[in-house]
Amino acid sequence: MEQHILSLSGLGRSFGSTRAVDAVTLDIRPGQFVGVIGRSGAGKSTLLRLINRLIDPTEGKITFGGTDITSLRGRALRDWRRDCAMIFQQFNLVDRLDVLTNVLVGRLADHGFLTSMAMRFTDAERTIAIRALDRLELAPQALQRAGTLSGGQQQRVAIARALVQNPRIMLADEPIASLDPGNATRVMEALRSINRDDGITVLVNLHTLDTARAYCHRIIAMRAGRVMFDGTARQLTDDVVRDIYGSDGLREFDEAITSTAAAPAQNRLTA
């Protein structure tokens, strides 16, 4: 598969008078594992939704190789969303359907309208889905209703669904925000394995510094819609974080780590 750079040029998105993303210019090289950090409202989720074209930019451009992503419509846009898979914080599974069918939904972009409506999948596609589930240690749950799974399991099903799209880029919007530390580790390890073994570019929004430093080749810090830092985990020192967010900001990140680790078992989603 030909490798392309994902380029954002002067990308912006306004909601009324609010600048959610403000003049963001970035190049994401193939195979990078990129963490995007920032306080709530910094523009992280909006940035990923712009890349996936779930929302349109107010200004600026997204390109991938020689393709202008911001101008895509119809089938070309559906193909882009297949190539640029999205994983959501709230999983976005269909609870009443079994796990295998939820994963197979990731194949619908390759189907025509009628087969998509009928949810008809080939034996080859079912094999691909089972392999993805097995890779994420969920093959035994293939015929179980998705709604009966724990939060950690559901997020791994969502990753399997993204994986069967055969994407070039995988976007993950706060994938571990609602998970306990053990499940958060399983999800991050799965994303790292996909990045390392498949060469898929991963962009993940995160709410703790420790996680970003542990897993990401590159960290982008946002504040008020703007990129305030773009560098390696080693370069993102506590002093840099204080410069960007102030002492209160560093304390917020530390408290996020502490509160996640100390949350009562009944308030956490477990495997």
C-alpha cells in the first residue's frame, strides 16, 4: 500500500463565536503514533472529527497524498472514512447485535447499498472479523450480544471493527477516558500493537500525561484550539506543560491520573 503524509494546513472550525480549532498546521507521517493532549474544550475531539470529515472545516485544508480530503463527497468520502477509521469514547456499538456482527459493520463501506441494508457478509469477511477479535482476545465472545460486555471489552470490539476496515489511519477519541487502569492498558497496548505490527498511523486523544508519554512517539498539546507543543515525549517535560497550561494545568493532569487509579470499583468499567 502506498504511503502518504496526512497534512493539515491552516485548519480551523468555528461554532458561532467559539474557535474550536484555530489555524492548525501539521504533517503526520506514515506509521507514527501521535498523542493529542489538552484540557477539556481544547479542541482535541473537533480536530479528529475534522480529519475524519464527520464535520467540515470553516477554513483550511486537509490532504492525504495528492488528495484534497476537504473536498470529498459521496462515495469518495465514504472511502476516506474507511481508510481513516474512527474509534469513539462511547464505543458506538449496536447493543442488541452480537459482537461478530458489530465488527463486520466495519466492512460495510466495501458493500453496495442493498447488501449493506441486508447486512450480508461473505465467509471471507467473517474470517477476517474473527481473526481481529482473536487478536484482541475476544473470539470467545463473538456470538455474545455487545450490550452484555464490559466497557473494556466493548472498546476492544470497537477497535476490531476499525481494524477490519483495513485503514491507513486510525483515530481514537478519548478511548480510555471511561475505563479503569487495567482496561485502559489493554486498549492502549492494542493500539500500540496495531501501530507497530501493521504500520497503521494512530492519532489518539488522551487525558493523562503519563499515558501519552508511555505510548506515543509524538505528542501534540492543544489549548483553546491551537497547537501549543509538538514534539517527543522526552521533550514534553513538566516545565513545558506548566508553560502551556500553568501550574493549575499540570495539577489537573496529575489529578486525572490519581482519580482514575483511585476510583471505586463500582464506578469503573471492568473487563
